[in-house]
Amino acid sequence: MSKVDFLVIESNEVRAESILSALHFLGYHPQRGEDCVAADESTHAWRAVYVGSVADPAEAERQFALLGAAADQVPVLLARDSEWSARLCATDSPFAARIGMVEFPLRYEQLAEVMRSLYARLLGGRRGELRFVGESAPMRRVNALIRQVAPFDSSVLVLGESGTGKEMVARTIHECSPRRDRPFVAINCGAIPAELLESELFGHEKGAFTGAISARKGRFELAEGGTLFLDEIGDMSLPMQVKLLRVLQERVFERVGGTKSQRCDVRIIAATHRNLEQAIANGQFREDLFYRLSVFPLEMPALREHLDDLPVLIDEFNQRLARRGLGSVRFTTGALNALHQYAWPGNVRELCNLVERLAILYPHGDIRAADLPEKYRGRQTVDEVRGASLLTLMEEAAAPTASAGAAHAADATLLPEGGIDLKDHLADIEVGLIRQALEATGGVVAHAAKLLRMQRTTLVEKLRKYGLQGSLAA
């Protein structure tokens, strides 16, 4: 049985039953204060408190005191018409900053949103640091799902190809949850032989098997009160799946070679790159375990599904490399276009490794398409030369005379006596080329972007930046 984690102080029987049912549904383990004589560390781990109708102030004080030291930090759900509203919401109250108001008749959606808002407020700026990098629609959805599920104890099943960041999702959920100050323990179920996995998960007693010279705690014990991440759960053997299912159902386990049952209070997050529904059909994965784990499934998109995030991902990896003392690198437009055409079977992990490799080879340098390892180049090197030739032809066609064009080209390489604002000068060149590309393609942004070897979304942003939207009407 899991530890009680939500104290409910409510004199009204109907309201008490309503709030208890809703909290159970959200994954908490609530207990009415009037049913609790004393709170013990072995049975209670307070994560929040609800305060509603207070018929007997002295009894309510006794119940509130059950929180002990947790009263200084846990979120407080407060019925809007509670007799304690003035006391808890006063400007000088230590609870004022962590109160969420609840109204009756109670609605599940309202309660869930109040809890999400409370935890977001308590986490403050820390949540921003844990946000997954990327502004594309798939990554915004991932960030939204993480924020929604983090405050609750529901089991999460993270799905996705290798290298998409499944363990990072698990760590982020843990860091954004009420369990963030307790252990996060990870285990790769596919990397440990089946005969040793039981001992790794549940621990063993001295003499349980050859080589067990002393008792040892398993991952469930090490993660007590925190989060246990079961990576590559799809590679777990069927006999081990049966044992894991029992623990998830009963929240009780025994060490290998032991007879003493131990309670466990851990949140389970599992991950796999396999198609578990197909594995169930093939008899390789238990259906009951699948439904126990996938209370909240979360699928990570492959990198090829959010290539617009390449620049911000590269910038993030550059910052990490700088913290390690490595030089950052800048990718030219041609290099970025080449990376857009690559399939990325290794996903974000492969991109991270590529950036680090290039930072070692070309510290603080500009990476051109020709500098990329051959498999990443595709036809981009040839296309760069071809694109440059097209732009040269466009410039010559736009010039009043050939001689004037040549003179302009020669002057562009000379530094004026009074100096030059290089940023503005380069912006002028960029605006000129964008105008020529739009004119050459009849104002069709997609065709102009292709001619300029950039993403359509990038060109649209530059049109906004330079106020060139009017060019599209031509």
C-alpha cells in the first residue's frame, strides 16, 4: 500500500467524499484528518492539504498539526467558503503564496487545473530551465503534456525512437513534480540479463545466491519517495513482467531470498522504442502490464518531424559545449539546408554528437556544407555552387549595365575612408538578394526560399524583419 500523501480537513460529509474521490482519480492517496490519529514517516508523506468546512476549530487545529514540518512547504487547496479563508489568505500568512481556491459543486477539471497552477507557481523560474528546447508544434505539445502530468503521481509511458530524449522527459517530469526533492533512479531493463534484473529491481538478502555476500537494496528501495524510471521496458522478459505487475498493483515487494514484505512509494515512468501493442499481439508483452504503465502515454517526435528546431537545438548544444570548455561553432545557411535534407536516424542524440565533433574539429569556426561529414552533405555542396551561379545571373540581370554592375561589385570590396556599419551593410545586401529572389519567382515565397537555399519559415521571418511583405503582392 502506498503512503498517504494528501491531508483532507473537511467537516461536511458530502464534500469530503467528493474531494477524496477526485484526489484518488488524480493519483493521490488522500486521508481525512478525522480518521488520522498520528502521522508516521513509514505511512505518511504529505504533499498537499485541503481545508474546507471547519465545524470544530480545535479539532481542525489538531488535524492541521498532522502535517508537521511539511506545513511550511506543501500546497494548500482551500474551499472558497471555508472558515479559514481569512486566516490562510491574509497578506502576512506564510500560506498565501501557495493557496489554490476550490469551489463547489466540485469539478474534476477545475481541481486538476488548480493543482497544475499551484505547482507551476511553486516551481517558478525553475520550470523554464527544464523546458524542452524547440518552438515547433510537436515540441510545444511535449512541453504542455509534461506540465500537465508532472504534478500528479500517474504512471507515464514515454514512447519514441532511440535518441529522441525519453530519459530527459522522465527527469523533467520528476523535477517538475512534488517528488523533485526525492531520488530519481533509472534502470535500463534491456541492458541487464533477465536472471539479474529481479535483484537489481528488488534487492537481495545475504546468501540469496552465489556471490551475494551481503544484503543489497534494489532500485525500488533506492527510489523510495521519488521516481523510478524503467527504460526499455519492452525488452523485459515475460517472467519478470509478471513480478513487476504484482509490485505495481500491490505496491509491496520482497527482496530476492527474503520473506519480509516491504512497502514502496515510488512514481513509475517507463519508456521504450518498441511498438508495445504489436509486442502484445506477438505474445512478447503482457497486456495487463501495458495498461498499468500507460495511464498517461507521451510520444516523443522524431527529429525529422521538427526540423525547424535545428537552429535552436544547435544553439543549445553550443551552450553546453561552452560550459565544458569547448569552442562553439556556427552553421552556414548551406550547412543547415544540408542537415534539413538528412534523415536523422539517431535523432537529437545524433545531432548533439555531430555538433560536438565539429566543435572539436573547427573550434569557433563557421561550418559550411563541405565541412560536414559526407553522409550529411547530400547534394548540398553542388547545390551551393549552382545557387551562387543563379544569384550572380540575377544580379547581372538587375544591373542597369554590365559595366555599372562590375563597378558596383568592385566598390563593395573597398572600405570607405570613414568606415562602415558592417551590420547594416550586410543587411542591405541580404535585402537586395531577397528582393531579387522574389522578383525572379513572381513573389512566390516558397520558390524564393528554394532559390535562396533556406526554409520557407525562415524567409517569412526575414520578410517581417525587413518589412518586405509588400513584395509579395507583385
